[in-house]
Amino acid sequence: MDKRTPTATVVAAKPKVLVPACLRQFDGQPYLVVGQKYLDAVELAGCQPWIFSGSASSEIDAVLSSVDGVLLTGSPSNVHPSHYGQQLLDPASPQDARRDAWVLPLIRLAIKRGTPVLGICRGFQEINIAMGGSLHQAVHQVAGCSDHRAPKDAPAEEVYGPAHEVHLCTDGAMHHLMGTDRIMVNSIHEQGLPDLGQGLRVEAQALDGLVEAFSAPDAAGFLMAVQWHPEWRATDNPASQKLFAAFGDACRASLAQRLA
């Protein structure tokens, strides 16, 4: 009879990715929510999503010490313009002061620590503001800019469907990642970037010149942000797969360093 101890199956630890929750109202009650598509995208990257409700500024360093990456999601809400020195132009513009309060300082510390960061839509705008940049509150009202909003009252397949090309900067990290000069993206944003924050570099632009992606080439770790929504049906989109694979690789390297 073979009395040898069976060999244990070793399961590799997955990188933990912090995903901020947004404050939303349902039936007059506050809820903290995250879109399922973002969690699916984190799993596509080979990582484990950790939904996080918020933190005091004094606790952010400890929070980041426990994770291997940060995915900043899109949201119906916008960053309040007081964070970039402007007045709110449209009182009906949805806001999330709770998310503003803890995510903006988290971004600055994550970049300083070298924690991998991927920003999508609102997350793209949050990073720019956290690094000292600004926003157009209504791109469609800016001379020379196209209307980048999605069609109203359309089904999700149309809202998130391909809308326009973006041109990738030929010497940029995204161009290297995608292996092409241009890709098709969806377009679901009212706001946009007139000025980049400190240390950020343009990676892609729409045909009207609006910045659609940026990186931070001198940052201590991976940072990429896009104005479009690559998480939408990412498994069917080769460009999205490449972006999330790169983020996942960065998170795995972060995990290895954290466990070393």
C-alpha cells in the first residue's frame, strides 16, 4: 500500500485590485455600487477585484499596502469642478463628493508608491485632476471639438458600440502595446481634457484632437488611462484584451514584489 503523502495542489495567488465603489441613490436610499463589467475586466486581467467603499486620507497608505493594483472605473457622476478651480456649470450634473474625497488623494499616493493604476472614463479624468490638470465640463460646447456623448435612450449595444477612431502616438506606450496606429473606440463622455496634469503624457487622440488616453512615463509603476470604455465586452475586443493583459502583468509584478 502506498503511504506516501499526496502532493498538495499549489494555487497561485491572484493580484488584488482595488475598485472604488460609487455612491448612488435607489428608492431614496444611498448605496455603494460597482458595475459588474469592471469586475469582469479585472478577472479578465487575471486578478481579483476588491470593491472598496472609501477611506480616510490617513488610512490610504495602509490600504494600498494591501493591494497590487487600482482600477478606477467610469461612473455617471463627474468630479466636482472645485477640484480643478472652476464653478459647476450645470447644476444637474451628477456628483459624487464621497468618491472625490478619497479617490483623488489615493491616486497621488498610488502613483508615488508605484502601484499599477488603470483609469477608465471618470477614472481617466480623476487621474488628470489629481495630478493638477483640468477638464472641459461640456466638450460639445468647445469650439473645434466634436460631440463625444452617447446617443440618448439607446440600447446598451448602441451606447457602447464603436463610435470613432483614436490615433495612437507613434512613440507611445499604447502604440507599442497595441501594435497599430489607430483603433476604434466607443464614446460616452460629456467632459474632456484641455490640459494634462503634471507628469502625464498623451498616448492617443480623437480626430478632433481631444486627448483619449495618457500615461505617466516617469512614474514608479504602470499607469494608463483611457477616456473610452474598454471593459465593455472586453473578451470580444482585441485592443481591450491587450490593455487588460498589460495591467494584469503589472499587477502580478506588484504582487511578487509585495510578497518578496
